[in-house]
Amino acid sequence: METAQRLVSTRRGTILLSVIAAAVAGGLILVYVNRYRDSVQQGATPVTVLVAKVNINKGTAGDLIATSGLYSTTTLHQSQILEGAFSDTSSLTGKVATTAIPQGAQLTSADFAAASTNLASSVAGFERIISLPFNSAQGLSGALQVGDHVDVYGGFNVSSVGPNGLAAGGGSRPVVRRILTNVPVVAIGGSTTGAFASSATNLSFKVTDQQAADLAFASQNGTLWLGLEPSAGLKSSRPSVVTMETLLLGVPPSTVLRSLGGRH
């Protein structure tokens, strides 16, 4: 204390204290500048993240995103990276999209959850899971993956009916029509039994309860085919019947339906 008082009481001491104070202040400023510079440099460090290359549907498997090129990579500054952003496709393994992801959006952990092996936990309300046997061609074997969406086409042999709803004779005629569109595939595999055992694979779809009944009837009484839909930009024309007359002669579908006993 006495030393400090003697320094303050003399001009030399005052100058010395001023120099010390300036040095301390300069040191503090230097520390602050260094820390600020480090934080700025850290925020400017480029980081590679995954972004959606196309619009990704809810329920799309992460493995499908990784293997089908539904993503692209981009380099952003640290300050632009969203929390939980994926930087490697390994982060997508075993996951499924829990929300629709728009094109260009970063893929983050908040958009995905672990893919459940319990299909019952993935349906609610009027939703149902139905499994049907398909041969390799009709079921897109080798091309179809869990998370894909498909159109379902049904082929039948139809007989003409009279006003009373009874068969009018004349034999049956082959008819094909798109039954359902935008149907998600939720499971692939499982052995079949009976007549299909050597050539078919079970495919499971998420549909409504009424659609499940429609598919069961169509599978039991006709032949089903699948059409793989695009992963983005889906467009669908109005479903119509296809017969020999519509295919080769260009007869309007409404005319064919009336000839079979229908009104439209």
C-alpha cells in the first residue's frame, strides 16, 4: 500500500502506473481480438452436408435416399448448418423420413427416425397393411425397394351383363384398369405357399381398409401388376379401362363399359 502511494505521489511513478495499465488493457484487447477472430474463422469453416436433391416423401427409407441418388452434397459455412445436419450417407442407414422434405432442404436428424420392424406401429385409424404375392415381372422384382410408391393395375376376364345384372352370354373379354395410385411399399419378402411358392414374392402395401379389400378381391379374381412411380413430380392421368377395342381401334372406354353392362 505504501509502495503504491509513493508511486502515485511521484511523476515517475504515475507514468509507470500508466504504462502498466496500458499494457494490461492492451493485453485484454489482444485476447478479445484473438478470440473473436477464432470464432469468426470457426463460423467460416466450410462443412459438407447432405441436402434433398428432389422432394422426398414422408415414409421414404433412408437407405433408398442413399442408394437412389435422392440427395446431393453442398458446402456451407458452420454458421449456416442446421442442428443435426447429416454430412455422410451412413447417417441415413436404418432410418425413415418422418416428414416430407422439400428439394434443397438439409437432411437432419429431426427429419428421420429409426425404421420400425413392427408394421403395426406404422398404421393408424383407417390405414391397413396388406401383403400380396407377385411374380418377378409383375412385382418389379429387383427394382422395387421399401419406401417406393407404385400404381396397381388389375387384369380381369369380364362377361357382359344384362339389365338384371346377370351374365348376358357371349363369353368373357379381357380388361385391364389402374386400380390404385401412389401406394407405398412397406415390406418386401417372405416366402409364399401353394401355387405361387416357386415364383412369387410377398409385397406389403399401406392402404386404407377399403383399398385393402379392393386389392384382395383383385388378387383373388384377376392378375395384378405394379408400376413404379417417380420419386418426385408425380402426375397421373384419369384411370380408364383398356380392352382390345380401346387399344387397337381407339374405341372410347365409356362405349366399352356400356357394352359390358356398365353405365359409364
